Amino acid sequence: MNARTLAWLLVALALIACNETFTIGMEHTPRDTATTLPTGSALPATATSLPSTTTAAAAFTPQPTMPTTAVLPIPAENYIDDRSTPSQVIVSYYNALNRGEYLRAYDYWINPSGTQGSFSKFVSGYKYTSRVDLVFGSITSGVSAGLIYYTVPVLLKASAINGVRANWAACYVIHQARPENFSMPPFIPMGIIWGSAQAYDLATSDASALATACSVYPTNGPAVAVSGNPLTVDKSNFLDDRSGPVETVSSLLNALNRKEYVRAYSYYQNPSVYPGAYAPYAAGFADTVTIIAVFGSAQSEVVAGGLYDKQPLAMRVQKTDSSIQTFVGCYTLRLAQPTAQQTPPFQPMSITSGNFNVVDNNVDVNTLLPTACR
């Protein structure tokens, strides 16, 4: 990140820190006689497809893609930690709250102590909340001082632990420092910088509530699709997703393909130990043009309060001299139990180690992946 961008971000954070704390907690929710919420997602069912741009060499098969619709369910049984798009940041935020993973939710704010207060205060604001479902409005974007910002209108349909319901029309502002502008660690991912909410009557239509949700922070920028990004590593895509081992490794490879080396480096749990110092790590990819990947089946186990995954992976790497190398190996990833994490910052799923070997370019990598992590 250049000096101008960093200076702008620090000033913005200082200004935001002066604003009123924004918390949607059921202790602030008006009472209503209704005791049940509709089952399933409260999001609109309009499909908004995004094309997949992954290509594969002869011995490689395309990666699976995630659903790309405007229906963004946030069931608590699914772990969602995705910062690829502004809508997915909000989905991940409320997924964390619905699962009781409060430190993870707190971490989606760029300056949580300044905007939300202490972590204990943040947690107490949700002590009566059972579940929040979302309905998104039209998301718009803008650019300022090297940062991209998004205005996200969203309806929060909340249910308390006693079944009482309340609806809120909320507006979030999400910032993303351009990943290509980071020259040295640490990397700052997409996050929430500001938010406001206004309770509205349960009888009010979604369209009416969304029409004024962001009136306090209007923007005339281009619209952004209300969806997640496909799970592809192609450089035309942007993927910053730590929901699972495939998602995390895919995000690493996507960052490398886009030459966002500081972001790539951030996916390691202790990067100074593995893969080592940042400068030689980034220099090691100077002759890499593109990486195409095939994933095997991850192997998971719980050890000492953490989830460990071993992810088999085959990579076909094209170099600047047009040569190609094929690698087969294994990454080990760890996620400390989210509900047990109580001290900021939150530690997301990260890569702890990796071991890869060069193989013949003509080999069928699918025959090697089942034993790649042994």
C-alpha cells in the first residue's frame, strides 16, 4: 500500500471512530406479537449469474464453481468466511453472529474498537439475539484515494431468543484497499467501516424499507451484483474466501495469479516461518504467468481445540519463458475453534505448511492426488 492510501485510510478510520457505535442487538428491538420467522433464506430469489473464467490444460479438469445467485442463505450450520464481495462480507458477518462466533463478527469491522467499542461490549449487544436473516437492496460502488467503497442497503430480520421479531433497515459502508497497491505486509482485507440502522414495522414491504435504507449515505456509483464470486483462481476473478480448505487455497492461488503477493502471503498462519520472509517469497513468483489447479478430497481432524485440514493439490504452472511445470502435493491448514477465540484479532483458517514435488507434465494428476497428503 502506498503512503497516500495508508494516510487516507488512517484519517478515515479516525473520523469513523468518532461516530456512534452501531450494534443491532435484540435488547434494542421493538416488541412484536409474532413468534416465528419464515423458514429458509429471506433473500430475494432473483438469479444473477456470473461467468466462470477458469480454463484448464489437457490433463486438468476445471474447478467446481460456487452458486452465483442473488439468493445468499446464511444457515448457521454452514461456516461462511468470505470477503470476496461486499454482500458476502455482510453474509459472513451475520453468519458469525448466528453461530455465536462473536470475535469473528467483530473482526469484519476495519476498526472494531473505534466503531463498536470493546469486544465485551460488542458481545453484550447480541446477548438476546437468536438469528438474523437478510434481504439485500441494490449495492453501489465508488472510488476514493486508492480505495473502493461500497454502499450496501440490507434489511435485517431479527429474531430474539424468546421468539420476538423485529425488522431493521440498515446501511453498511464497506471499504477495500486495492490489493495490488500493497507493497509490504500486513494485508487489510475488505471490511465494514460504517453502519446505521432504523427499525421499521413488520407490515412494511421490503421494497419500501430498502428504498430509504441508505438515504443517509447515498452514492451514484455503478451497481454491484448481489452474489458471491465463483470459486475459480483465474486472474479475472477476485477470491478472498476462507470458508474451508479448498476456498482458502483457491484464494491463495487467485492472489498469485493476480500478482497480489501481499494478499497471497496473508493466507499463511505464520508466514515468517512458512513460507519465509516476504521479499524472497514474492520474488519467487516473478516468472509465474498463471497457475491452474486441481483439488483432491480434503482430510479433516480436530486436534487440541483446532480443526486441521490436509488439502491435496495439483498445480500446472506456466512460466514467462512459456515453459510449464506440474506440481503435486499437500497443504495443511488450521482453524482455531471460532467460539473459543476470545482475544482480538480473530485468527481465520490459514495455511500452516505445504509439501510439493515436481511431476511429469503428462502424468494423470488425478491418480496422484489420493496419496498426496500421506
